[in-house]
Amino acid sequence: MRNTLVETLELQSKNAQFRKRRPADAHLSPPVSEEELRALDTHLASQGLSAPPSYRQFLLISNGIADYMQLSRLSLRSARQVVEEYESDEEYEDFAPLHEFVISTGNTSDFLAFDRRTLTSDGEMAVVLVNGRGETTDYANFCTFLSEQRTFQSDVWEVNSADRDNLPDN
């Protein structure tokens, strides 16, 4: 998982050179503390949930990533943010039960959440991206979501590089 995250952030940074907007500044955060992880576990248990193993693994690598999905202006939340933002996530209750375990928000109406209805025997849950129009994109689990983000950034890099290669030299 660490490699997937690092590769995604490196590709994102490379892709930023093709945009006029601010450069990529997403980076891994320090790992979650035991105290924050316990608080998350307690919070989720109060809802009859537990953190999927892949999400726990992510938090142990990086306790959130600001500006992870820059084009969507979304950040992956830290364990503390998942707990502290729970009350305000009720704004997403039209998408119940997704509003119960939101893991990414930002300066947009888009959000990313775990879908408790899809809990598997290994403790994983589907991840659902909801855009501002209410359209959803489903990922089998958190690892699949991360892998798809890496693939997206890689595809964007290939297109941007090909476009750049076709420009006349100045």
C-alpha cells in the first residue's frame, strides 16, 4: 500500500507541472497515534462498525493526506477528522448510510465514504465516491480505490507527456 500511495503522489506531482493552478503539495502524513486509532475504533463501534483492515493499514502508513484528489479537491481524512467531522457529515444523509463513515471531503460537495451495506467476511467495505451531482463511483474496497487513483494519475501523465512531445520546440 505504501508503494501505491507514494507512486500516486509522485505522479500527481509530475502532472501538476501541466496545470496553471497551484502545484501538487499532497504528501504522506505521519502514522496515526495509538490514541487516535483507539478513538476511531470507539467512535465506529458506537455505530456498530469497525475500520476495514485496508483503511487501518493506510492510517498506520499515513494518518490522512491533504489534497489527495486535487482535481476533485478532496483530502483523505485523518482518524481524528473522521471522528470530529461525524456530526457535520449529516449533510450527506441523503446518501445514507454513506454519511456514517465519511473518509474524504474538501472544498467541494463531493465526498468519499465506506458503505456498511457491503461489509465482507474479511472486514472490508466498498468505497463510494459521490460527486456534487449525486452520481456515485463504487470501488470494491479501499485498496482498489487507491490503486484506481494511481492508475488515473498514470493515465493523465501519459496523455500529458504525449501532448508535450507533440508541441513544436520554441
